[in-house]
Amino acid sequence: MKWWSRVNPGGTPLAEKIRDLLLRPGDEPVAAETELLLMFAARAQHVRETVLPALERGAWVLCDRFTDSSFAYQGGGRGLHAALIAVLERSVVGIRPGLTLLLDIDVAAGRARIRSRDPQPDRIERERDAFFERVRATFLSRAAAEPARFRVIDASRGVDEVVAAALGALRAFADAEAA
């Protein structure tokens, strides 16, 4: 891969400021619509400043989360309509990934990993298990609906196995693109 970016959201100075607003726990609850619009604002900035120029140069772009995450988190988790998210994906971001790697793990194991990594969870990580069950179900539903674009990887395995599976999926995609 020629290029890597962290988009959760983020990836540019402005997008990182938006990310901080979204993830920092605060006193004021964040409306689901506000969360969605801020996610897309950060992605739009990142796409315009970083992703599109890289694609125009012929570089590969690898992002940590993208618009499928909004379908899962703000759609499945928060209950916002997928049609609204699809409109934002088309009109604000304007691109879709050619390949999406879905690192799938059950909610309890995923939460344990988060706690071991960071004892101070961010605002979204503080949600209840039911929220994350809806998020996971939405991701898996999207993967089932678009099997040509998604590769579901069992993330409950060891790190080396997960990395090997992800790299294998990327190689297979690159080989198919080159053919």
C-alpha cells in the first residue's frame, strides 16, 4: 500500500478538531443528527485535502473507518435513516471504497480490548452493549448485502492471524484490480 490515513474521523488538522469534538466526553449530550453531520464534515475535509489528491496521483488509499461506519454507528446504533446517510455519502463525500475490510468481533470481546488499550473510553465507547450490538449487526448486514466489496475478517483471532487475513484480502483485491 502506498498511503495510510486515520479516519475515525480525522486525517487533517480541521478534521482532527472535529474528531476531538465528537469523541471527547462532555456535559452536553450530542444529538444523533449533530454527530452524523460532524462525522461527514470531517470526512469531507479529509477527502478533499488528502484522499482525492492521493487517488489522482494513482496512490492506494487505506482508511481506518469510512462511510460504512456512519451507516453502522449513526444508522444502526443511533437509529438515523440509512437514506439520509446515503444522501450525505453521495453529496458530501462523493466516493465509496472499492474494498471494505470488516474486522468482526463480538461486543464483549471488543469492549475488553478497548478497556485494555485505553482505561478512559471516549464518548462513543461509553455507549451500552445494546448500541454496539446494533452497530455490529448493521456492519454485518451491509457486508452480506455487498459481498463483492466487503471482506469479513474474524477479529477474535490473534493479532498476527488478523493482520495476515487483512493483508491477504488487500493482496487479492490489488491482484484483481491489476488484472
